[in-house]
Amino acid sequence: MRSFLNTLLLAFSSAIMLAPALAQADGPERLKAFYQNTVGLKAQFKQTVSDAQGRKVQEVTGNMQLQRPGKFRWDYQKPYVQEIVGDGQKVWLYDPELNQVTVRSLSKAIGSSPAAMLAGSKEMEKSFALQDGGNQGGLEWVKATPREKESGFEQIMIGFKGDQLAQMELLDSFGHRTLIEFSQIERNPTLAAQAFRFVPPAGADVVGE
């Protein structure tokens, strides 16, 4: 299950940044408002993964930070510890239990995945078809559908309560559904530059680029 969560890491890191500035705007306008008004974000999250039959197969919690453009950090805390850091050029995944670091270039990791949203509205609209997702469960939803079938995702739904990001739901090509619920969100906080730097621990096995 960790490998499945790792595959989604860029999707999480990008879509978390879609907090709207205009409460009455449609989906595409909400995203444009975000790029104009949001440079950073900080939040706690609860992530639940269900299989194609709707059975819960994993639940994890942690906190995240991001700084546009292209910098982000996800710290998984329970039931296991894991770090995912994007420094603007590379993406680092550190698993302390395995003492292993996986590294990829940010540009290659993005590709046609949902992480294209990190690069800005032009790149985002090139990779995704955007539309309103309507009002469900008391939230206003924005729907992003990958234009390339090979992306591995069927759709991403981002839910807002008023002008506040509340939830994100991802459906992958295997029918797995990942729900992320955000809390204690801080928009445009002061973030330490060190949070987006990663140095492999001594003795760790480094694989990738």
C-alpha cells in the first residue's frame, strides 16, 4: 500500500494548492484566483484509501507545507513515518524504516500527472479538462480530468467550504479512491526555506536519478 500512496504523492502535493480566492467563481476561475493570490499553504491531513469494492485499505495522517512554484513537503506520521520533499528541481521520498531514498527530477515526475497543476494555470489547463463539480455534501467541488489516458488517474475532485479548502478525492485507473481531509489550514504563512531542502541521511540507500 505504501507504493500506491507514493504514486499519488505528486497529486496530493499539487491539488492541495487549489484553495479559491473567489467563493462564487466556477472551477477554472477558482484556480486562476489561486495562482494570483496564494504563494504558500500549510495544513494537517487525514488520508483514507479504499479499494474498488469500497473497502478501506489504508488510513494515514500527517502534515504538509507548500511554496509555489514547485516546492512542497508531506510528512506522514501515523501509522508509519515517511517524508516527501519537492525542492523545485527534484522530488525526494524518504522511508526511514527501509532507510531508502527515492529521487526523481521534478519535471519528469510531473509529466502528464496531476502535479502539472504545480507549474501554473497554462500547464494545468494543457494537462487537465476543468469543470465545476457541483455542490455535494455541503461542499463546492471542482473536477479535473487528465487529458492523457496514461496519467494513471481517472479524475481529481477538490472540495471547498466557502473560500476554504476542505477535501480532495482522487480516483485512479484501478478503481482505488483516495480521500484527503484537510484541517488547521494556514494560507500564505511564513515558511522556512529549510523545510524544502532534503539531504539523504548518512548510510541511506539512494535510488533513482
